[in-house]
Amino acid sequence: MTAPAATMPADAVLSVRGLAVDFATRRRTVRAVSEVAFDLRPGRTLGLVGESGSGKSVTSLALMRLLAQPAGRIGAGSILLRTPDGVLDLARLPEPAMRRVRGRRVAMVFQEPMTSLNPMLPIGEQIAEVARLHLGRGRADAARDAVALLDRVGIPAAASRAQSYPHELSGGMRQRAMIAIALACRPSVMIADEPTTALDVTIQAQVLTLIRELQDETRMAVLFITHNLGVVAEVADEVAVMYGGQFVETGMVAEVLARPAHPYTRALLESLPPAIGSAVPLRRRLHAIPGSVVDLAAPPPGCRFGPRCERHVAACDAAPVALDPLAPGRAVRCIRARETA
């Protein structure tokens, strides 16, 4: 299904507008994500950050149309993808057409590669399968491509490792293999859903460096999902902070991290341990955000962060809070944001 090209910025490869995701339960339908909007541009990275349960992974699964069926569905909005054949609305694309988009135009690196890779197939075969399916490569050519990709993502003895099964690889190698699968068709968009969470610090740094290098080579747009603001500062150009299924603050990374306007963003930053060598004492007590993540089955009538917010006033509960544009490229979902802007 082709969407009007005028509905997305000319320099964007993926534009999301008004995205909402619903899950049907026995008693009611729960809106897990609402009013999500952003643009991804070639060669740039948007960091999506928030606590567990804030809606980050649900957003990524909605973009890929991989929501658990029949309970999960896209309740509203559009997901516009620019392709050589025109602009497609992935939210309304028939499933056979969507299968041609996954892996070919939009690829995903999942959080836990051990549960995402097929344990019954060597990793080289899993990479080659993508090239055969989407690019029509012959078996021998696809196998050579798989070895080249494994070598490119930094796996030593790539020809030998292509014959290895997932359980024979370390966690870092498995994640590199997942990145190789994602890159097999040189997609224009890559979604990385917490790809470094289960890795130690050294391997995490290597994977982040690899993603940046590959992005520089291919000019792909990246949506990088994480709960770690330190990772966002390292890899992203722009950031969207998510809470309760909504964006609460968006903007350029340097500006948001230096001058956070939403209380939730400030609380996340204050919960980080100080860097070694900083002026902040290493033994200071870390800040903890009080309370629990909002219950999306019964959200508060006003600001969703209100019950946990240190700056909460009665007006915060009056009505749902809109995402307020503070400046070009900067928006905050808080009625008191302009007091400290």
C-alpha cells in the first residue's frame, strides 16, 4: 500500500505518526503505547530510552508488525517507510507484502540472540537464508556472502564459524551474528532492541563501535532502544524518553542530557552512578525514583508520571498532558516545563 509522499519529511526514511498499540485482555483493551511520533533519517540514530515496561520494545515490535496475535494490534497511526518503489504505510500493509519488507528494508537486532537465532541451523546458513529469500542469491553465492558478513562484523575465522551453531558461540559472537543477519540485505533502517544488555562492558563497547562503523558505511538509519542513558550519549544523535507508553521528552542528545526539561528525564540522569574521574563523589547515594511504573490498564487522568514526580501539583491531574514543543526539535510532556526552560 502506497502512502502520499507529502506526509513525511523529504529527508526521512521512516516516519511514525500517532502510533498507538492495543492489547486485548479478558476484561478490557489496554493501550500500551499512544501518541508516538518520530522520524528516522539516513546515517542518524534515534535513541529510545526508558524504564522496563515503558513501551520501548512494544513500539519496536509494532514497527516490524511482530505484535503477538491476536491480542496485540496497531490501534492508530501510521508507519511510513520510503522505498525505491514509493512510500509504504507499514501499519496497513498486507502481511505478504510486509514479509518482503522485514529484513529487506527494515531489519531488527533483538535483545537476546540465543532466543532469536535458530538453534537447529548453523549461523552461516541463517545469514545466507536472508540473502536467498530477499535478494534471490544462489546457495553458493549466499554462503560466500554469509562468510564475508561474519568477517565484517568481527568474528574471527569466519569461514569456520559459519558452520557453528548458536550454542557454540559466546554471547558477543551471537550478537555479532544477529547484526550480520540484519545487514544481509543492506536495509535502510535497523532497529536495535537493547542489543548490549546481556553483554559485559568490554563486549558492549565493541558492539556499539561496530554498529557505528556499519552505519557510517551503509548510511542506514538506526532506532537504538535501551534503558541506559550512558549508551544513548555514546551512540545517538537524537533521543526520545519514554514513560507510560508515551514520549515525555524528545530532542538532540547533547541538549536533553545537559538540560533535561522533564522530571522523569532528570530522575533517570540522577540515578546514574558518577563517572570515574568526575567531580561527583563516588560514594554518594544514588537517586531512586519513588513508586512503580504506571498501570496502563488504569492510568491516572492527568500526567502519567505525576504520582512519582517530585514537582507534582494539583494541576498535573486535571487532564492528559500534551507533548509541548519548547523549541525547534525539542518537545516535553510537562505543564511545568517552561518554568525551568
